[in-house]
Amino acid sequence: MTRQAVLKIIRAGSGELQTLSAQLGLRGKMNQAGVVAATESIIRQVRQDGDAALLELTARFDNVLLTAGRLRVTEREISEAIEQVDVRLMEVMRLAAERIRSFHALQLTEDVVSPTSYGGQISLISRPLDLAGVYVPGGSAPLPSSVLMNVLPARVAGVRRIVMCTPPRPDGSVDPAILAAASLAGADEIYRVGGAQAIAAMAYGTATIPAVDKITGPGNIYVNTAKRLVFGQVDIDMFAGPSEIMILADQTARPDYVAADLLSQAEHDPLASALLLTDNEPLAEAVAAEVGRRLPLMPRAAIIERSLADFGAALVVPDLDTAVDFVNELAPEHLELLVADPDRLLPRIRNAGAIFIGPYSPEPLGDYMAGTNHVLPTSGTARFFSPLNTQDFIKKISVIRYTRQDLAACHELVEHFAEAEHLKAHAESIRVRFGTDLLAQKGETR
């Protein structure tokens, strides 16, 4: 292993994929016992004390003193916030919202109906959730784009009531851009509560904040741990971790494009992962040098440097086939394909949150303006989770409508299956409809 600027270069063969995944620490970042214990304590406090707990925890963690009457953001505050937001930003957010809304509307599906042989039918019908809860982090980099990405799919799905929690600023206000985005997207209620306590409030309810059916949205390790712990009480979008990018590139890729895209994810969080995967060592060296040149220009350089030192690398593999194997093993949140023939590789990629093809589809495009959702599975969970989408806010209900003839055609099969599972009463519920139940056999009739 050699170092080039702040991006280490690792040469790896096909037999080292799992070892490298462990070496780079790309999974398990969120599994910290101390965080779990602290989060459990916060959840217990909110369940027990409700609004009083939210006020105490907000004072403790955010250094903001609130009263119960100030937990909810007022309509006047929202209107005033919109007036404070830069006009150009409002225009950009409106356009982004329209693209997100349009793409997510395409994801609505019709009910499934299948007729039976004798006039009945079975079907799968859709119903939107009643209440959805959205969490939006505050901190040093407020994310109005996350408001749009979480609220709009719920709105498109037809969710009856959407509540949003976001931490207050030191003066007790909420970032104006976040409030403006919430108004554009159609959030019904906004509460100035952050952290694990906000997740607990939306999961179990307080006197002020309603208990919801599903919680979505990004957050720090405590927020995501809280989402894991309340899963089952409510649904959640996914088990999220720090942001990740993997760029699969060959000799045709421009080093400055690759370096800029790696930096774009590393600036999120010291725990973020930014990886170049290439079969071309000169490209890896050029990208490492370019990262070194660009890093001092970044306002969040300290965060980027820590991220790259701990979780970043340029991986040089023998060929692109090995690279694809590594992609499927790691299942990255964001995958860029900067290769001469991306369409040859695309059918073989099974595990990724979002795939960005070609030099003019950089990852930040997906964050803001493409219309696809930027709430994506991380930490290898793209093996089984999907991007947040409209269907996440819609539940399915099975409907069975058999006629007597339909049931008559299969009743003996149902009875036999039930008897095989030693569930006699199941079989009886079928037999009673045809006069062959135990009471009928004894000569007892209604």
C-alpha cells in the first residue's frame, strides 16, 4: 500500500474483496453499544414524560429553552421564513420539487385483480398510510433537499397527514430554507425537535406530536439508531448510515471529474466513504494527486481529510470484471460508471442504491435535480433495500371474494392442508359450509 496525497492507493486481486471490505471499515459503522444504550435511555424518557422530556432534552442537547406551546412551528413563522429565503433558491427548489413530484407520480401502480373460475375474484388493493413522519437534520449544513425527497413521495402517495421534525437553531428558530421546502412539499405540521427524541416522539406520540405510521429521513448515528429501535412500533424507510460513493472508472475517465465527485461525498461526514475502483493505476495516481490539489480549497476540508483517511481509497484491480464483483460485494449507496462502455457493465450490477452513468451524471445531480430520490440504502443494505419511493408510503391489502362454487371447487384441498398442519378448527371452518363438519357428522344440525 502506498499513499498519494490524502487518498491511499490499494492494489487488490479478486480474492481480496471481502477482506478489503472489512479492512476499509465500510460496514458496521452504526453498531456502537454506547450509542444504543444512550438512545434507548432517550426513547424511554420520551415514552414516559412526553412533551416534558422533549423540552428537557432540547435544552440538554441543543441548548435551547422552549415551552410546550413553542414545539410546533406556526404558519406565521413559515410565511416569514419564505420571505427570508433567497429568491433564486426558491426558484431552484420549486423546479426540483416539480421534477421529484413528476417522477414519483410515475411510481403509482394500479390494484391487481385476478378473477376466479366461478365469478369471484382475488385482488391486492392499495391504501396510503394515514400518518407519515419525516425527520430533517439541522446542524452545520441544513438540508432542504431532504425535505423535498421525503415529503413529496408521501404527498404523491396520498398520505393523509405528514408531520416533520427538525432541530431548532440556537435562537429557537428553524432554518428558513427548511421551512420553505416543507411548505413547497406540503408538510402539514412542523415541530422544532431534533435527535433521537424526535424519533421517539413520532413513534410513540406525545401530547403535542402525534404518533405516526412510518418515519423517514436522514440523521446522525443517534437518529438512525433510534429508528432501528422503534422499528416494529412504526415502519421506517431503511437502516441508514453515513454517505458512500464508489466510482468505477477506466482509462477514459477524467481525473478531475473523479476527484471532484469523491470530495463531494467525503464532505458529508467523517464517517463517509469515498472509493475509486479502477483497472488503471495511472488513473488512480492522477486522481489521488488531483484530490490533494483540490482539498485545500474546500470549506469542509477537515471533514473530508478525516473521511478519506479512514474510509477512502483508490482500489486498483486487475480488470473491470473484478471491479464489478467488488461493486456487488460492497453494494454502494452511490455508484458512478465512468467507463468507455457502461452498458456492458450495467446488466451485471445487482447491488447499488443509485447508478450514475457517464461523465455528465455526477452524484450531486441525483441529490438535487434529477427527480430520483436521494434517500438511498447504505452500509451494504442495497443488497435488499431500495431507494425511498412512492410505494414506501402505500400499504397493500389482500381481498378475497369467492363464490360458493369457487370454494366448492377447492374445499377438500383446504381441509387437507389444514389437517396436515394439525389445525382442525381451520378445516372445520370450511366443512361447516358444506355440511360435513363434526356436528353434522353427529347428526346435529342448526
